[in-house]
Amino acid sequence: MKNLPIDQISKLADDIRTINNFTENHNFDASLLTVAVTPKKVNSSAFDWPIIGMFFFIFLIVGVLAIIKFNESLSIASSNFLLLVGLIFAVLSSVCSHLKFKDRMITGLTLVGLVVVLLIGAGIFTPKEAVDQIKDFAK
């Protein structure tokens, strides 16, 4: 580094004194310079277990619907049991949704949506009847 002339060193010292006086007179907190202004990076390799659980239970609901739809030899009791199991999976999926998003509205929409899909898939409601039932329920 080359040697600075005395007048430049003096000018830099005056500038530093001016900055220090300004910060002291205006109550500047130097600790603000060390504050993190961006959120910390979340480890992207971590699994999002509530989302994995939600998709797992939705996959199980689809499996239950496939069994109900494509197995012609099921008795009424077996169909009812599978429908009950599908409803339990819908509840568990909405619980996973609540664990992920922590919002009652999303949890409710997830549960109602999955129950409607389950009822339509099982042949209990047609899509038009399901929409009419939801409209009546919303009133």
C-alpha cells in the first residue's frame, strides 16, 4: 500500500469524527448493522412430513374408492366399512393439512373437499347433487 500524504490522512480523520458525531447525536445503534435482514435459509433436505402424510392419506382414499368402484362382489357391509375407512383417511389428511398450514379454513376446506370426493367416488352423490348440498350447507 502506498503512503498517504498527511493532508489526506487528516481529511479522513475529520470525516470519521463527523460520522461518529452524527451517529452519537442521532442515537444510532451500531448493533443494527449486525441484524440479519433476510430470513435464515431452511434446510431444504428436510422432509415436510405433514405434506407427505397428507398425500399418503389422499392416495389411500383413492385406493379405497378404486376398491369400492371396481370390485363388483363387495357386500353392502364391506362397502360401508371401506367408506368409513375412507372417511377416517379424509380426517387424517385434514389433520396433516392443519399441522402444515395451521389454518382452520384450509383444514375445513380440505376435509369437506375430501369427503365430497369420497361421496361422489362411492356413488352416493352425483357431482350436481354434491354442489347443491354444499350450497344448502353454506346458507
